[in-house]
Amino acid sequence: MHQPGRHFLQLPGPSNTPLAVLAAIAMPTIDHRGPEFQKLGREVLARIRPVFGTANPVIIYPASGTGAWEAALVNTLKPGDEVLMYRTGWFATLWHKMATKLGLKAGIIESDWRTGAEASAIEARLREDKGHAIKAVCVVHNETSTGCVTDIAAVRRAIDAAGHPALLMADTISGLGSLEYKHDEWGVDVSIAGSQKGLMLPPGLSFNAVSDKALAVSKTGGSPRSYWDWAEMLASNATGFFPTTPATNMLQGLKVALDLLEAEGMSNVFARHDRAAEATRRAVRHWGLETVCTRPSDHSSVLTAVFVPEGHSADGLRKIILENFNMSLGSGLGMLADKVFRIGHLGDFHDLMVTGTLSGVEMGMAAAGIPHRAGGVTAAMHYLQGNRGPLLAAAE
Ligand SMILES: *Cc1c(COP(=O)(O)O)cnc(C)c1O
């Protein structure tokens, strides 16, 4: 059935794509071996580096984020190698499953899915590994199933404190472009990202930012690989081209997305996400509901995962909200299925989209008979009014 008005795509990815990006993607596909593409290729490959906070190459695949997970593992690790992962939630679980399928001996530190990864637990595990069998530590930066962030710099400090040579890999698929990220400064060896979250593009591109150490390891090691091979990509990228047909139109869109991020300024982008997240948490607190994330320092500015009260269905609530208010929210994943709904507040959005989203949740809860204290949206509005965004503040 047709629903009038704009759909509210308030998932924690895919996020809303700005019209300027959609327009760039809709332009005719250009010759990917011609001079116009070469200019585009050179430009986006150079301009994506500062978004990761790296001076090193960033490899771009026509694939969803999962492809870049696989690329990170197969370029640096071979079957039988040990890796240490951390079960921060559903996405960490999927990455662990993949590592196991690829023949890696993937150990995992368990958690209750309600905080980011504890660097101290990683350090303790690495100290036990006297023979340095563990080749990589793999953690999720922004765990999209729970709304908890892991302090990646702290994980690096833990690896160093243990005097351990393992590589550090970080999945920032839903963090990049929304949360501060510093590949070089934090000492990450492989950073993994995707297009459809903070970068405001549709799904279809994914990324590996690579350290010199990771590159060196890949040159002499890794698994048998072809499509995901960094070496072929980097050789071709050096001249602005790709070894196979790139996602030409998505790269046209990426260029415009980078324009938008640069025009706003990354620190303003991050502050905008922080405000939206704080406003959302104030609404949730006012409603008398509980967030999945229990530790204030780990709260994600990308999304908020919220428990419905015992005996109620989060999926039933999402269905009512979709049918009545034309808004999509994220579902609970894995063990949080039907217990949790996730509010995305990332990418291309402003205050009215935040309050509009929260209005949809509040009206949906009333319609679904979910007990809550009315007025969460007002609490969010009061916070937003008292904490002007940097653009409004500068204009005053
Ligand atoms: C979205 C997401 C993925 C999966 O990416 P796809 O693009 O669906 O393959 C992996 N990790 C995290 C943290 C994500 O948010």
C-alpha cells in the first residue's frame, strides 16, 4: 500500500542518503578505463584517507561490509592461525563465525553484550599467550546490535602493554563518518568500513585501511585469495584505476559524500551525532525504558538500542510504527530478537528528524500498549533547545 510522505529510514544503517549523493549516483556511468575515471579514482582514494585518519592506502571494494571483513582476514591470516575476538554483540558473533569458516582458530572473549570490549580482558588473554600464537586481535568499534562503543586506542595500549605482536583489526563499519576514528594514531592495522552507515551512501562499497605492518604481513602471508587481494588493488590504485570494474556510480556518490562531510567539518559531524544520541537517551530515560548499553562511557552516538518491557514485543512495536507512521527502526539481533528495537541517529539527519523519529516511537508505544511515561519527545526537545548545534551557535 502506498504511504504518503517521506519514509523515515531510522535504521542504524543503511542510513538516509542525501539528495546530492543520490543525484551523483544517478549520473551516467563513465568509462572506468578512461581519463575522467582516473581523475575520480585518484581523488576518492586520496580523500577517503583522512576520514580514517590515515596517511596509508585505503582499499575500496564493490561489496557490503562483510566483504571487507573477509578481505581483512584473508590478506593477513592463513588457515590454522589463531585470532582473538570479543563477543560484544551480534556483529562480533558474525565476524567470529566467518573467521571459523575461513579455517582460523578463532578464540572469543564472552560478554553480556551490554558494554564495549574490555581492554584489560584482552591484555590478560594476550599475556597468557607466551608463545605468541595469536596473530590478530579483532574487535568491533561500534557494535551496531547493542549501541556500545569499544575504545580502540585502549585495545592497542593493551596489546602493547602485553608486549604482544598481534595485529589489531577494527570493524568500524557503523562507526566511520559518525564517530571519531584515528587509524594511524590508534595503531590499528586493518580498519574495516562500509558505505551505508556514516558515509551516507547506499550499501555497496566497503573499505580496508591498512597499516605498513599489515601490508608487510600480507606480502609474505595470508590465505589463498584472488578477488580480495590487496596487492592487485594497490598496484592498480596507484594510477587511479581498479583491477576489475569498480562500482563507478557509487564512487561518484562517494566523492559528493566526502564533499558534504568536509563542508560540515568532521568535528561538527561528530558533535551532531553526539547531540542526537543524548537527546534520544533522554527520551528513553523519560519513557522509563532501558538502553542495552549500561556503561555511560560506552554509549554509541550512532544508534540507541532500547529494551521493551518484559512481556512485550519489540517486533510488534516496529510493525505498528511502520504501518502507522511509515518509519523503519532496527530490530533486535541474535539473543536480543524481539526484546529490543534500535533507533538509528546517524548520517544525514537534523534535529527535526531526531524529534520526528522519537515522536514515531512514542506514538507507536501508545498504540502498542507499551507502558511508558509520556513526554519523552519533550525531554529530547528541551535538551536540543539548550544545546544548539555548532552552526546555530555560530550564527547567534
Ligand atoms: C552493518 C554492519 C556489518 C555488516 O555489514 P554488511 O554491509 O551488512 O555486510 C558488520 N559490522 C557492523 C558493526 C555493522 O554495523
